[in-house]
Amino acid sequence: MDVKLSIVIPTKNREEELTDCINSIRDQTCLPTEVLVIDNGQISQRTRDFISDLLFRTDISLKYFRKEKPGLAESKNLGAGNAVGDVVLFLDYDVVLDKDYIKNIAVTWEENKSDEKLAGVSGLATNTNGKSSLEQVFDRVFCLYSPKPWSILPWGFQNWDYDLKHKQKVQWVPCGFTSFRREILQEYQFEPLQPGRTALEDIEFCWKLNKDGYHFIITPFARLVHHESATGREKAFLSGYKEGFNRCLIFKMHAQKTFKNYVCFSIASLGWIIRQWLAAIAEPRLALSHLLLSFGLIKGNFSFLLKSWRER
């Protein structure tokens, strides 16, 4: 593998999932140069020693950083600033990589090494469902549809498609399992939109790169499983609040302030909330979580409007 690749894993007190992730890195057919663990909690010395031993057997260097102040964006910036690879791959602690994940990421970089505007390459999670025909109709009604997969609409809502069959140039990528050129990360940083674990920082990051002419590639041949840990993540209401507030903030930061964009943003925001209510009906076991998330979205939207009104 000609690409020199560093892996950055932000985490907080999730030792079991982190160990599974590290194991999947160790078993790769193409190995990274180093793994940087950015700890926002307190990983035990025993687990650190175990991980170090796993990587030592493969000559992968381990760097460990302990942060007192939590924050996902800050953790990514810290990791990128200390990485030595030409390419930096960010991984959520709860992903498990297919054994050829890094190989397929590296191959895509090699195939596009002359593309100076290629900022990042990502794979796809295989345990995430695509959108049904009904969901696509819903998206059209509520200004959430785009004919281009993995695009950012002019009013700041993102489109996705986990059923890609071929490599595709896209406008945004999920930054929990995406690689970036290190020089890009030296020029652009992840914005800490909220204290602690932020929401939509990947959309904000990708959108500002888009505005400067950069793009990304998703390869469906790089596969992983994303075991999103409910206990390791924020509560649904707080998560919804941050998403609602940050969505408005990102619109303010990057969208053109046209009448159409204001109208479509309002309709899409309503649709995003209604989507949670419909999900509560479709998934009774998770109904409370979806409802709390929707109430958080509402509070986040109105909190931003109130804050903006007070600052006028």
C-alpha cells in the first residue's frame, strides 16, 4: 500500500466496543501506520495495555491522548494534528471494519491521486437500510429529496443512499468512517458547534469544503458494520436539541439567504420532526426515543430563533 494512513478514534468510556474496533483494524489486509486513540473519558490502563499489545504484534504504532474537556470536533482536530500519515481515517469507536476496508480506501486514493480537489474517501455501513419508495415520496413532499445521492441541499439538509453499487463522487460523507488528506485537515478544522458530543459537524465540515470546490468519493467496496451504542451516546432529547440548534446554525453559516431557501428550510425542518413521529409508530420499541428526539429538535429550532432574536 503506497498510501501512508493514520487512524484516529475518538472515544469515551466504551472499552469493549473500542477493543472490537481495534481488533478489526489489526485484521486488515492492508495495515495503517498508526492508531491514535483520543480519550474523552477514562480508559483503564489494562485496556490500554491490551490494545497496545494487539497493535504491537502488527507493528502498528499506538498513540494515546487523554482530554479533560469532552468534544467530538476537538478530538478529531487533536488527532489530525498529531497524525503522521498522508491520509487520516476517522473511525467511530463502535465500528467493525471488513478486512479489506483500508485496502479499498487506499485503492481509491491511488486511483484518484491526480485529483487535487478530492478531499476525502469513505466506505459504507452494511447494516444501515436504504430508503423505501414511501420514504422517497415523503422526502419529495418535505423538501428533503435530491436526485444525487449523498448531496447537501441548498438549505442545509443532507441526502444519503446506502445502496450504492459503484464508486461515486459526492458532496458529503459520514465522518465516523471517512478518510481525509492530512493537508486538508491542516487547513480546515471541525467546528465545535456545541459543547460535548456535537451533531452535524460532518455536514458543516463537508459543506464548507464544497463551497471551496472540494468533493468526496464513496466506495461501496469498503464495508463496515456500525454498532451504534445507545448507552455510549447522548440521550435522545439532548441529541435532538443539538441537531435542531446546529441545523439552524449551519444554515446561517453556509446557506444563501434566498426566499426559496428559507421556505424549503422551514418545510424540511418540519418534515425532519414528522419523520421521528412516523418512526415512533413504525418502531414501537423505540417510540419513546423517537418522540424525545423530535421534542429536542423542536426545542433546538426555537432556541436558535430566540437566541437570534435577542442578538438583533
